[in-house]
Amino acid sequence: MLFQIKGLSRHFTEETLRAHLLSRATRAENGCLIVRGYGAQRGVYQKLAGRAWAHIAAYVVFVGGYDPTLEVHHDCGAPDCIEPSHLRQRSRADNCRDRAQRPQCRNGHDREIDPATGRFRRVCRICNRQAQQRWRARQAAEVAEARTAYGRTPSAPTR
């Protein structure tokens, strides 16, 4: 069964892989079994045991019945969790369909619901307005710099 895991080092057996995963994991307060892999950043998918994803290796070792055509999904939402009760296999379409959308953008602004789709807009209006203002300021600076390079004096903006 371990041969189906893409990128897994070949020297592992099920017992040694199970021991390796448990030695690199710690139990969180919410019940998740958080693994510490090659990455130093917490909250991202972790690679472990060769170049294999830790949650896929944990699913094979602890749960069994791994189908390589399906994706391993975290019910808890923590991508570095390897708790067997939090892992299950789903198709890619189901995994994408049920992906949660956050009601705030990454800057903390509330996102609006798009009336055409019924889902949150990809970019909130405040961040979009600020990005446009920054772009317009950069463009105005480039135009002013180009005019001074040609010996023309910068004119006042017209509206």
C-alpha cells in the first residue's frame, strides 16, 4: 500500500512510518494531531518522510483503503493535521465545492455577496479602491517623471 504514495521514501515500512509520524506530531487543544515536517511555517501542508505529504502518508498508515485518484480532505480545516478521525478521501470536485469562503478579506474588511453567483466577491471594494488609488498615483508619478525627462514642466492634473 505504501507504494501508492507519491514521493515516499522506499525505506519505510508501515510500522516505521507510523512511528516516524507520531514522533514528529504533537496534540493540539482542539484535538488535532499537528505534524512538524520540513517546513518551518505553521498552518501549511507539511512534507514528511521523503517528499510525500504528511496527511496522505498518515491516511494510508492509520486509516487504510487509500485511493490515489481521490484527494485526502481535512474535516478540521488544519492542513498540517494528521489525526485519522479528521481525514477522509473525497473527489477534487467535492473538495473544491465545499471549500469555505471567509466573510472578511485578508485585510479584515467585510466582503460583499455577488448577486449573480450568491458567493462572496473575490476582492472587497475597499481593497480594490485602495489598489486603484495606488496604481493611479504610480502612473501619475511615471508621467511626471517622463515629462521632466523631456524638459517639459509638469502640468496640473485636469479633471
